[in-house]
Amino acid sequence: MKIHALENLQYCHLLSKAAHVICNRINYRDAMAMVRKFGKPDLFLMFICNPSWSEILNSMEGVQRPEDRHDIIVRVFNMKLKELLEDICKHGIFGTVLAYIYVIEYRK
């Protein structure tokens, strides 16, 4: 059984809208090249950050709320994402991984 955890190849932190469009096209082409080589993905996952995670709440000082500390939210999310990818890719909880792509979306 082949399993692809579908996620993103690179981050695009570009200033202009035109540059962002170009970056999205490059990412799309990279993803389609992987589909051409490895076949259609067998698995699509969404991993959503929860501001109520105990790691985030335990890091708050005084009357701070998670919305006040984006830096902590991002660090905890990245730690948990790394653990998830390790479980999927190294430990094979869904089977053998031939390839994966991931995308991180930031919303306010």
C-alpha cells in the first residue's frame, strides 16, 4: 500500500502579489511532478492548531491570552507538526510513505 501525506514543499514569504502568484505556480508544478512520479495521493490530512492546547496555555503569563502570544502558538504548532510527520514518515503509522508534500496556511 502506498501512502502519500499531502502537504507543501516550500514557504512563500514574498512581498508582491505577482511574486506570490509565481511561487504558487512553482509549488503546484512541483506537486504535480510528484503525482506524476508516485501516483495520486492515498491520504490527505489537515492538522489544525488549537490555541487551547495545554502547552500553549501553560506558557501564558498572568492575564495573557493565546492571541497575545503568536510566537508561542507557532512554536507549539511546529513542534506538534514535526511529531506528526515523524509518526507518519519514520514510524509508518499509516504504512510506508513514498513521498509527501505539505502546506502551512496562516489565518487570522
